[in-house]
Amino acid sequence: MQNLWFITNPSSGSATREKCDAIEAVFAERGLSLVGRTGFPDEPLPDEAALAWAGADTVVLFAGDGTINAALCKLASWEGSFLILPGGTMNLLAKALHDSLDPAEIIHAAHEETARVALPYAEAGPHRAFVGLIIGPAAQWFRAREAVRKRRLLALFRAMRHAWGRTFGKGVRVSGTVRLRRRYQAVLVTPDARGLDVAGIDARDWRSIAELGWNWVSGDWVGAGAVTHAISRHLVIEGSRPVLALFDGEPERLDPGTRITGGMSAQRFIATRKEAA
């Protein structure tokens, strides 16, 4: 880790300009070269050609789950390393890779550490989720979450009313190597080295809906209670209409018959946590 390309998103969680400046100061303190920077989404993410031209050997990501996901998917075949810093709300990948959630401590440790690990992901067509995949009507709560981030109260009210109505709908049905007999308000798929960790969430009464919605709005969208839980090698979307899905919190539409599988990345992620290494 010597030549860095720094990717941030000022609207993601705690990735403020002041904190980005402090991180760049740590780069300089360690004698690391900053060969490029991207402020996403105002600036496009770099491709492999741009990284090669700049001589980057490591992409440092200080952003939320959605920005990290976009960068990892775009650079899926890049042979350099990734250093993930906690710059979002939940920071689950950073927690899995590092003992500390202090960016400066992580950089110091990473500069002395050579461990590179692979990460599991859930995949559906061109889309991947490294943190989690949400399928079904409850995914509509992402609009309320975005309104909270942008501090738009009227938009928040409209989004919550829309999500509330959709969550009380018929639900989504999936099939796979496990039996999921019901229609669910949400199917939560967590990438796992063993396959796909699947939880079917069935929230029918107003209290469960309120709890589910609060988890989405507050950012803890993997914290909803599960009524069905299993490990599956794959899943298939059933029904006759496309369904909404959130890949690491970012919305996509999945057609009926879409097959969801698990996979493992290459060993590209810098880990300073001993258990992860």
C-alpha cells in the first residue's frame, strides 16, 4: 500500500470534508502518495485504466455502503487492493475487516499489514451485495431513509405513507435450496462463506410494520426481526412482476425468475483485524 486513490462521498454518513482532509493528512504522515481522488457521485468513479495510468496500487474507500458497493462492482476485476474506512452509517464491512473504527488507526495499521482477504457477496445478474440484499415490499422504505439523509420532512412523510401501504401488500415469494413457504414483506439475504444466509421477514401487524420501518429510516436496515432463517445455495424470484431489491441499500428491479447466488471475491481487501486475516 503506497500509491492511493481516495474515493469519498460527502453525503454518506460521517464522510465530511473535514474528516477527509484529516485522512489525507494521515496519508502524508505515513509517506503515502495520493495519486487520485474522487468525490462520488458528483464525480465518476475511476475505471481500471485511470487507476493504471495514475499508478495506483490501493483504492481507499471512505463512504457508505452504497458508494463502496458501486466502486467494488465497477472494479471487480481490478488486481489492486481495497482499504475500507468507516464513512457511513452502519460500516459493516469496516467492522468485519478492522478492530478499530478510527480511520487514522486503521491507516497506520494497514500500512504495516500485508494481509489481504476475500469477501463473500450475493449476486443477481450484474448486481452484487457485500453487506446485504433486501427483496420485497419493505424495500420501499429506502425512499424514507433518503429523505432523512436530505432532511426533507415533506418527502419523508410521503415516502413513509407509500412504504407503509406497500409493506401491507401481498409480499414476495422466493424459492431455493431451502423451503420458504410464505409471502414475505422482505427477504434479507446476507452473504456468507457457506452460501446465502436467508431470513424471511413477515410483518403483518401495525407494530411490526412500525418497527420494520424505523429500522429502515434509522439506517439499521439489517436489524429487522426474522421469522424464517436458513442457509441456501441459491434463490429464485417467483411471481409474474418485477420486485424491488436493495443491494447494500441501493435500489434495483429484479425480474421474475432472477437467480440469486453467492460468490467470493479475490483476496483484495486489506484486513487489520486479526480474526479477519
